[in-house]
Amino acid sequence: GDYVKDDDEEEDGGAGEEGLHGKVTEQGERTKKVIVMLQKCFAQEPEKSRPSASKAGASGEAIAPKPLEFHKIIKGSAGEKPSKHTAAVAFFELLGLQAKGMVHLEQSEAFGKISIGQTPLLLKAKV
């Protein structure tokens, strides 16, 4: 995981609005870091099994990568378990990004794994 470490204690974590030409405006530095980290993680994820070209949709839309797992992306570079503070900050940022339509969060049961799906807004966000 590439998430923000505990020593990143700045209070400016608010979510901004999607501005003209897909540029994210009024984002806190922590939110920008989360957006960049998610974009990198989704770019590295293998895509869902692609249908052959003849079976592809007529719209020509790209197939989205499979969802990320929250617990995997917040681990440190050495795979260590994140602190409760880091996990809470990461989850708060994800809730803000979901409110802005940049990610889709899903949890099938209470205290279950949280999956993070990307949206076109996340793909085109420039920070």
C-alpha cells in the first residue's frame, strides 16, 4: 500500500468539487494523495476477464479493473498492519471521494471487507 502515514497530521483533508476539464479543485493535500494512490493502484490491477473483441460492447467502453480491497491498499510498503488512525483517515477520505462520485464503496456485511471500485471521475481527476 501507498497510503498516507500517521505523521501526515494536517487538518486540511476536505473533499473538493470536480471543476472544469476534470481538474479537482479545493482538495486537501491528503485527499490528493489518496486520489493519486488509487489511480496508481487501479492502473496496476489486472482487468476483469475481457470478452473477445467480437463480444465487446458496441459502446467501446473500457472494462474497469476489478475492485481494490481496502485492507490491502492501506498496508505499509513492508506489509505491516496500519495503525487505527491511518485506517480511519483512509476510510474518511474514501467516504468523501464516494460522496463526490469518484469511487464506489461496497461492504457485504458488517465488519466485512470493503471493496473500492473506480468511476470515470476518478480516472479523469487531475491533482
